[in-house]
Amino acid sequence: MNKAELVDRVAQACGLSRKDAYQVLDALFATDPRCGVIANALEAGEKVQITGFGTFQLRERKARAGRDPRTGEAIAIPAARVPAFSAGKSLKERFTT
């Protein structure tokens, strides 16, 4: 499903216009600092927990050694903060048999 299809489904499920649904999704998921609620919360060091669905948070990735796939040369990969999502219990249970 792409963003346009998600907008259509949210609009239909909530009785919103496509424009309103698009604005809601943009406000939640945009990476633009002016409106991306989730990205802005992560940037501020907050964890975004949606009960029953999951949690968005930043994780620290340690520096490590790697290899350039073209040359085989050893390279240093620096430490980084990366966004991560962990599925909540209810979401996991829905797909576990």
C-alpha cells in the first residue's frame, strides 16, 4: 500500500475528505520539521508509544568495522542514532498462529 492508498482508506474509515486524511497522515509521518509529529518527537528524544500498535524510538548504533562491497577494503562505520519501530503485543498477536 502506498501513501495515496493509505489516505483513501483513512478517509473512508473515518468519514473524512481525502484532503483532511492527507493532512492528518502528513502531520503524523512527515519528516519536514514544520509538521512531522513523530519525527519531531524522536528528534526531541521522546519515545512515541501507541498502545496496541507499537513504539517508535531512536536507538544508538555502535561504531563498527565494515567492508566496501566493491573493493573489499575495510572501512569504519561511525556510530549513529537511527529510528526504530517495535510492534506492540496486540499487533504481534494478530499475526501469530
